[in-house]
Amino acid sequence: MSTVLPSATVTEPEDRLTKKALTADHPTWCPGCGDFAVLNIFYRVLEKLQYPHEKIVCVAGIGCSSRFPYFMNTHGIHFIHGRALPLATGISLSRPDVHVFVFGGDGDGFSIGGNHLNHAARKNVKLTYVIMDNFVYGLTKKQTSPTSPIGFKSKTDPTGSVDRPINPMKQLLASGATFIARTHAAQVKHMEQVFERAILHDGFSVVECLSECVMFYAGAFDDSTPRKGGTFETVDETQHDVTDEGAAFKLAENLAPGKFGVYYQVQRPTKNDLEQKWITETQAKIGGASQKDLLRKRLEAMR
Amino acid sequence: MSPGLYAPHSLRNAVIRFAGNSQDGIQSIGGFLARLAGRTAQEVMTYMTIPSTISGGPSIFQVHIGSGEVLHAGDEADVLVAFYQHSYDSHLGALRDGGVCLYDSGEVKEVRHERGIKHIGIPFTAATVEAVGGSTRDRGKNMFVLGLVCAVFNLDKEKLIGIVSRQFGKKDESVLRNAMLAFDAGFAYEVGDLERFAFEHGEAGDGHRISTDGNQMLTAGLIAAGVRYGAAYPITPWSSIMESLRAELPKYGGIYVQAEDELAAVSMTLGAAFAGHLAVTGSAGPGLSLKMEALSYASMAELPIIVINVQRGGPSTGLPTSVEQSDLMQAIYGSHGDCPRIVLAPQDVEDCFYIALEAGRLARKYSCPVIILSDQALSSRIEAFAEPDLDVHWVEPHIDLSTRREDYRPYPLDRTTQHAPPGSRMSSGKYPVISGLEHDEWGHPSGSPKMHSQMTGKRRQKLIDAAAEFPLPKVHGHQEGDVLIVGWGSTYGPIKESADRLPAEGFKVGALHLRHLHPLPNGLETIFNRYEHIVVVEMNDYGAYGYGQMATLLRARYCNPAIKSLCKTDGLAFRIREIVTGVEKHLAGAG
Ligand SMILES: Cc1ncc(C[n+]2csc(CCOP(=O)(O)OP(=O)(O)O)c2C)c(N)n1
Ligand code: SF4
Ligand SMILES: [Mg+2]
């Protein structure tokens, strides 16, 4: 075994991890912003899972939603726009003892960070990623996002956006993610169940969570909000086989407003496990030589 | 020595240039010779050119072997080995007057008898085919030539065969057999009218010596420094470091990741740093450009990482397989904002090991990015030097997951930041958030004008402290006088040798080499003040105002008008002659 990876530190049982212990700065979000509900549900899920406090890590890029780590009293890191996933990859691979949670917006995840999403997903890096999708750039005050529908009037598309939006579910399915779900910030029970399943998934789990920006795109999700006259339809897993990629693509055909729930879930070895397997096999081959002797041998071969 | 016969100036030194195509395996025989030199207590420095296309093309490998100090790969060759007519035509000019040209008489049809050069035609190809048997065609003619050179220079045949066998030993048995058939044929070949030579015994001290290139020594230095994680994206001439780390680190329990691009790579590396590890990313100029946003973050968030730039010719894709030192300003100032980071440059292959160790120590101590500026020449040239003593230099990696005290703050104003990685408990119950927004001592975002000034000062202080701890470099040669030649990076050897030659012209010359480029060590001005002229030698452009990048910095820092530049941008390492004549021009007031 590696001497570098800290073996799970033996910790005396601490107090129960409560919402109070997990709460940090008061969120700077606008009153009514959908992201509040996401934060509250995340507290609740962590309260339920009871991971050791010091082993929870929250990671984010830049955006309103990406402020998340400041509002969580856990180890956290607020990184740069779009690059939260590679940063989280570095944490996850080098510290198998911690739980890595990544938060961000639609711009952060699907635009500037789009390629990182593809690669973290295909590599099946062990972490959970929540994309708080508000169909708009919130922090920079209303520009078009890659999920804004055609016709959306923003500061960068004053006469209505013309570019075809991405289909987040299809995009994620194509990326090779092993857990893909869709939920809604106004449906807290549903959100809680989806988050919990995502976190318990052994691999790269990603959740698109529709979360309204009341400031710059109010009403964006009325069609999926029953009290605004919309319909909130969930995936019926007795009818939908979550391991069937083709079925998941079919389910993703129409997302306006589409269905909510788990679209896809399969087990595939994580990059974390594959790398560890390589380490174990390599170390078995070289026997019990100390690390210093290993390097010494390498230098001796240059004589 | 009788005129007409080959008479090298001294058999303490010889420069042999092999010129052929990259497919001919001249790199491998050059490598064998370099390794042999190291093993026989000789000094060696090699130089090669590699075509930037995969399909190959003209390529050379030059070996400078000497029994005394060898500081450069040789301005001109004593012996040229030409495989083709084009090799002959392109490289005859690099052969010194009265030198020896061995050429493949089956390929080179036209020779020019000039400058007292002795020509010896030998059918490399035909003799190899005859020795090995027709089926292999001309593969193995490099081994034939190696045998030939071994005989001509009276090299230690047994040791040489040992080195060759170890290399080929990993392959099919028949590969080694054929190689040895070709080698023996070359060794036994009757070259006729050519004197045989022998090197004097080397003077290297006790202990083992190793021969290798700069990228391999950076890799070894990183491992010794305790690096176990990181990520990168392939690019010439950086790739061989990431390839080695990828293959080696699992043995040490670590992981090196091939990322989707360079910004992802530095981000993953920062993730490992945040997680408590000493981690490394690297690239060449184009990749460093991509990493810049995250490097600015690393300064702000105060995360320790090592970043290697194996510089090549720029701008843009530039000259992927040529050398240049044009990324200095980028290394120091290339990111947005005032973002202090340390920049170091190794002076030779051996130093690559020690600079990596120092980078690791500084990154941890100051919790900031440390950039190592290597270059294409260092990455690929082979030198022989004393094997590093791991009992002295080995650093055991560790993560500090101790419970942090009640008063722990991630960004204390009165101390250098030392982060508490995930897994560390907080006695206060308050967990730190590492932040790229300006922040207060606890990491909370803060737009306070006062806080921004204070935090900028806190980050700046690292550079001030580092400058104070960096040793003042020693001047080689005259400690005061007419001219001080200043350099940094891979030009160390040629500058030192030039400084030794210039006094012959009656000048008092000193040479100063900088390994710590940013911040500069304290006290350099006292050295500069002792010379009439200061000539900064660098492989980059004079720019709009007539000064290279380091000269610009030194002029800004010391306001010393004696500081002048000697620059070049031909993508080749400095020759002694270029430095000597360039410095002389400055001395004559014509610079
Ligand atoms: C390199 C870089 N480019 C641009 C920005 C400006 N910027 C900050 S957040 C953002 C978009 C945020 O939109 P989204 O990710 O959807 O998050 P939201 O605010 O909607 O939650 C942009 C363009 C930046 N911080 N960094
Ligand atoms: S701008 Fe929109 S996304 Fe940002 S906090 Fe306000 S409501 Fe939320
Ligand atoms: Mg958004």
C-alpha cells in the first residue's frame, strides 16, 4: 500500500453532524433564488449520511451557484470559472478517504467547463456533481447560457437568443457518466431522494437541478411547477430501465419540461479503483523495496 | 604529430558529430558513447537536433567527451561521421580545419578536399549488410559506426558492449546478436591511414557517476522531493517527464494523470495540492499560456505547486524542437493580477535534480507556485556527473492532518499560510474555504480596500523572504574588472567557458549564473558594481528597446546602465565563439 495516501484517520466519535454544524456564512443569493432550496436539501442529506465532518469537501467554480462552498461549513474550495471538475478530480484521485461534492451553474458546467465534464465523466472519477441549471448567467447579470431556450431575451441576445440550446441529459449520456439524474429545486422531496442516490453511487454521479433565477429568468420553470400550473412528471422506474442507455436517450428527447428522476445508472470501475489497482499490481511486482531504494535503483541504472 | 595526419588539439577533448537521418539510430549510439564517458570518469555533453516531424528527416547527434571539465557540446567537431550526401554537405562546415571526416562511401559520392580535412570513405551500409546478413538491410549501420569509433578512439570495448547489451537486453535475443555482429565488423574494419587515439584518464572524484538528460533528472528530483501526484498534457519537449512520472509514480503509491488539456492539468494538480500533497504539472510555452489563469489562482489561494516549463522556440507553436529562453517574463508575470510566484532555472543536467528538490521545499515553505524554467537543450542533452546521494536528499512525503488549534486561520496576516487539508479536524468547529476571491484571514470573501492591500502585502512578503534566503551566486573568474557575463538556465556551461577564454584577450572577465530568477537574491548590486560592463547573455529577443528579458528585469531592478544584452533567436544553443565575439563587441563599445 502507498505510504502517501493517508489511511483513514482513526477518529473518536464526534457529535452528530447537524445542519447547524454544517451551516456557514449566510448565503448571498437573492431572496427567492432556487439555490437556497438546493443548499437546504444538501444539509439534510449530509445529516442523514453522517460522514465524518472533516472528510466532506465542497468544490465549485464561479457563478452564483458556485458560491456554495462558502455556505457550507466543511472543507471547501472556491476555484475558477469552469474548472471545478478537474480540481475535484485531483482531490478525489489523491485522497480516496474524502467525499468530494462539486456544485456549479449551467454556464460553468456546460459552456466554459464543457470539455472537463466530458472527461471527468468518461473517466468515471468518484465524485458527485450538482449542476444548478437556471438557463441563464446569473452572476454576470443575464447573458445567454448554453441552456437558454431559443428566443430568450438576454443582454447578449436583446432580440432573443438564436443558438440551439444543449440537451443536458443527452450530453451527459454521451459523456459516459455512470449516474445521471434530473431534479427540480422546487420539489424538495424529489431532490433529496435524487441527491442521496447520487452520493451513494460509486462513480461519477451528476445531477441537473433546475433552479430558478428569480432575478434574471423568473418563471423559467413554471411548466414543471404544479403550483404555477405546470406538471412535474417523474421517471417511472418500473417502466424505465436505468441501465438502458438507449432508453435513457429516448427519455431525454423532450425536456420541455420532460421527466425528472434517474435517467441512467450503471456500474463501471472508477478511475480511482483502476489507478489503485495499477498501484497495487506495480507494488506487488517490485516487492518490498523502500521508496528510497526504488529511486536509488533508477539512478544506478544511469551509471 | 606529423602534418597531414589527424592531430586533435588534445585528446583530453574530442567532439564527434554523427549526421544522418533520425531513423538511423544515431541518437542511440550517441547515448551509448555519452554513457561510456560517464562510466570512464570522463566529462561529456551532448547535443542533438531532432526533426519535428514523425516521419523523420535529417538529424545529428554530437558528443563532446573530455577528460577535464566539459561545459558545452562543442562549437566545431573534430570528427564528422556522415551517413548521406546531404549530411556531408550540411555538416562539413561544422568540422574544424584538419579534422577527420568518416563517411559512408556508398552514399556520399562527392567530397570536397578543403581546410586540411582528412576524408576516409568506408562503406557503412554495405559492410553492415555483409556482416549481419541481407535480410535486415541496412539496419544496424549505427552499430557498425559505433564499433568503428570504439576502435579509432581506443574506447573501453568491454564497458561499451556492457552498456549496449543492457539496452538491447530487453528486446529479442536476435536484436542484440545482430547489433553485435555489426559492432564487431565496425570494430575490425581496417580504416587504413588513420591514427588511433586514446583519451587521457578522467579526473572525476570518487563515487559513482551517472549519465542522463535533463528531463530524466527533473523526474528523479521530483520523486526525491516527495512529489507523488500531478497531471499534465503531452507536448514536446516536456512529454518525457510526464511519461516517466506516469510510469514511475505508481511504484511509489502515487498517480500521474493525463489530463484533457493544460488548464485541466494544472487544475488537477491544484486539487492534489489542496488535498495536502506536493504535486507537479508541466508543459512547454503553449501549455504554460493555458495554465496562467489557474496559476494566478494558486498565488491568491496560496496553494503550493511545482510547475515546469521546458521552454522551446516561440511564439505560438513556434519551433517545437529548438531551444529558446523566451518564457521568462511569462513565468514571472504571465498571469493577471499581482500574483507572486517563485521562478527557478537549472543550469545543467545535474542541477535539474537539485532545482526540483529546491522547488519542492520552497513551494511547501511559502505555500505558493514555484515555476522551473528548463529548456529544450537541457531536456535532451546528456551529461555525466556524480550520482546524487539520496541519504542526504531524500524527502519523505507527508500530509499534515493534525487537528488544528482553536485559533487556526487559513490566511493569517502575520504568518505564511499553511493550509489544513481535508481530513484535518478543526478545534474551532469552523472549516476553511480556500478562495480565489480576495478574502479575510478566515477565507471569507472580502472587498474591503484595506484587506486587499494587507493581503497583497502578505503574499508579496513571501518573495521578500525568499530573496533573503537565496544564496548570492558566486562569480567565476575575475571578481572585478572589465566585464561580468550574466546568464541563467542552460547557457551556464558555454558562458563559463567563454569567460575562461576572454582573459586571453587581456580582459578581466567574470561570469555570474542565476538559478533564482524571481525573486532575485539580495545583494547582486554589490557584484554588478564591480564591473565596467555587464553583458546578459540569453536566448531570446532584444525586443523594442534593445534588451533581452532578463536584462530588462535587471535594468529595472538595479537601474544600472552598464547592463547590456547579448541575445540570439536562432533556436540553437550558444556557441563559445558567439559569446566571445559578442562580449568583445560590447567591450569595444560597439555592442
Ligand atoms: C475566465 C472567466 N470568464 C468569465 C468569467 C465571468 N463569469 C463569472 S460567472 C459567469 C457565468 C455564470 O453562469 P452560471 O455558470 O450559469 O452560474 P449562475 O450564476 O447562473 O449560477 C461568468 C461568465 C469568469 N469569472 N472567469
Ligand atoms: S442572480 Fe439569479 S441565480 Fe444569482 S442569486 Fe440572484 S436569483 Fe440566484
Ligand atoms: Mg446559470
